[in-house]
Amino acid sequence: MITVTDVYKSRSDNEAAIVMRQDPVVYKGWKEQGPADLSQHQLARYAKKGFILLKEVFSAKEVERLRDEVERLAHDPALKGREELITEPGSGEVRSVFRVIVESGV
């Protein structure tokens, strides 16, 4: 039997701590290839800040459709009580919906 130690202690430990990233955010060897790829500036910003803002990736109509679908999933009785639907303790208000791509046809 092989024993593997998880390098990300936060996945198995209940104590709060800042854990240094073990893996790169962006792997070396990347280069721009087309209009949908990220620029070197965007990649550097992502590596430094952990996020980038992409403006106007979706049209207003697409955003509305996606929001409607998440709202539908959040109130779908078939998801109630499943681990894909995360609710606030006490109020039961939906906080997150996971596996949207699997649960949704959109």
C-alpha cells in the first residue's frame, strides 16, 4: 500500500492558516496563440493577484440567461439536500451551486 501526503494541509486540517502555493498558477512555456488567449500581462496579473477581470466576455443577454439558470438550480427541489447545493446554516439560503455544468443544460 502506498501512502500519499497531501501537500495542501488546508484540505485535511481544520485549523485556519495561510498555505503557500505548491504548484504554479500559470505553467511555463505558455505563449499567446489566438484572440481568446490571455496576454502575458493578464497572466502576470493572475499569478500575482489570483484573479483577472475580463470585460464583455458575455453579452448582457447571455449573462441574464446564466443568472436565470443558476437561480433555477438554486430552487430546484431535486438538488435540495445534495452536496452540490450549499446553503447558509440557519436560514437555508443558497450560498453556492456546484457542478452547474453537469446539473444544467445551459
